[in-house]
Amino acid sequence: MAVLVTGGAGYIGSHAVAALLERGEDVVVADNLQQGHKDAVLGGKLYVGDLRDGDFLDQVFGGNAIDAVIHFAANSLVGESMKDPGKYYHNNVYGTLCLLEKMNKYGVNKIVFSSTAATYGEPESVPIDELDRTLPTNAYGETKLAMEKMMKWFDVAHGIKFVSLRYFNAAGAHESGKIGEDHSPETHLVPLVLQTALGQRPHISVFGDDYPTEDGTCIRDYIHVSDLADAHVLAVERLRKGGGSAVYNLGNGQGFSVKQVIGIARAVTGKDIPAVVESRRAGDPAVLVASSKRARDELGWNPTRNKLEDIIGSAWAWHKANPRGYNDK
Ligand code: UDP
């Protein structure tokens, strides 16, 4: 049986595809290549199309013996979601509805979902536990929460079991050097800092230094993308063994401020990396740090690449070798 990976040509999706292939799984990828890269798909069968296109999904499900889906395909930029929420509702929420309807039609009853810490909003306490209040502060997080809730009702009505993985901040690149982070436009802190180190940008902007944190900049929990990928494989295994629906946080449990990230990147790269403080970005909570105890206990997840120096080091290796991302492939 094959695992369908939607959005498998994207940053985290491509690392999950790599992890599945490393374990000898049959992989089918569905991606519209709006943000994904063909060269990021290291194996399996790639279908290019959109989840909102019913004929396209009929081809994918009709042409392959799929027993589980890992669902990444979505828009994922906080800033953009605040300017164009309709795009997020259409692609993320409606796209997921189309996918779940087809899963139901083809009798596929296992889905692992790429969710986010943005579902919590401003946390009540840190580290964040899965039972904490979910009150998103941005439209992106709101759509991901809506997608999770939709899955809950498809479980109730149709027995489609889901594992929702709420990631904190993904960073780093695959150890092979073959795949890494390449968004266009790039908005994420770690790749932007490293592009500054490469001289591609004059400085890194620090979005606000008046948050209620020690140095005034936002604190995030950075997790290696390959550790995230491993959690998806474990989640598929759990569902195949008959496990019920569940939600898990994925993070290292340790927070780093924007200024600390820039400092570590300076040490890793040996470059200057000029930084300029600017105003806050809309929708950003001050602190997001995970408690991933549940994922460790119930999935047996054991993130091993957890030093931020090493996470940024692996990203730096990718950016140095591919300064224009997949255009260098
Ligand atoms: N950030 C920043 N400058 C940038 C990009 C991001 O200061 O050019 C900050 C952002 O406000 C947030 C943190 O870095 O506090 C991580 O942002 P990113 O977009 O990487 O991930 P997110 O937390 O939105 O998932």
C-alpha cells in the first residue's frame, strides 16, 4: 500500500517523502507546484495538480493503492494570511474538504495532518500543552484549526482517523544536502538570516523588540525538519496499528529569541549579518514553546537533531551549496 503525500514537493513535505522512502514505503505525491519544487521530490510518483480539482484527485486515488494520507498542501504564511484570508480559507479549508470527501469515497481512513503552533494563538502558559486553549491570532492558524475540526467530524461520521501534528518552527535541511528550504518569497527567519550571511540581503529585519521577553524579541521553538519528518512516519505507523485520532505538539521544548537566532547564525557562519529593528509583524505571538511530552510518550518520537547550532548548521550547508535554492539544481 502507498502513502499519499499532498504538498510533498514543499519544504516539510519533501523531507517527509525522503523519510518514507528511507523506510521503503511506496510514496505518491500530489502537489500543484505553486510553492513546491519538482526537484525536491526525491522519489515515488509525482502528480501535479490541485486538491480542489475533483478529476485530479480521482486520478490520484483511482490509480494507486493508497492506505494513508499525509496532508501538507496548504498556504502557510502568517503575514500573507492577514492580508488575504480568503486565499487561506479557499486553499486550506476548502482544499482539505475536497481531500476528505475523496478519502471517504475511496475508503481511505487514515490521515496525518500538518498543523501548527499558530492554532494556540497567544499561549496561556509555556510550554504549551495539547489541552491548552486554541485561540489563533492570525488567519493562517485559524484555517489550520478549522481543518483539524473538520477532520474530527469526518472521524465521527465516517471513521477517518487523523493524527494532527502541531509544529513549532521548522528549520534545517536534509543531511544528504539534496533538499532544503526554498520559499519564494522567503519570509522565514532562519533562511532570511542565512541569505543575509550570503550577502544576498543587506540586513535581517527584526520584527519588534518591545515584546514582553528578556531581549524584547519574539521567542520560538526551532525543530529540525528531519525530526518533524520522522514524526509523520511514526504517526502513519500508529494509525496503521489501529490507533485513534490524536493531536501532538512537535517542538524541542526550548525557546530562542530572534536576537539569539541571529547570534547563533553569526557564530555558525562566521559572518557579520547586520540586523535592523523594525515594527512588529501582525499576528505574531510573543512566545511559542512546545511541550512535546505526549508525542514522545505516545508516538515514541525522539527528536535527535535538537541543538540550534546544528539545525542552523544544516541549513547553512544547504544555502551555501544552493544559494539560489532549487534553481541551482
Ligand atoms: N522574524 C523576524 N524577521 C524576519 C522574519 C521573521 O524578526 O525577517 C521573526 C518573526 O516575527 C517571528 C520569528 O522571527 O517572531 C519566526 O518567524 P518565522 O516567519 O520564521 O516563523 P513563524 O513563527 O511565523 O512560523
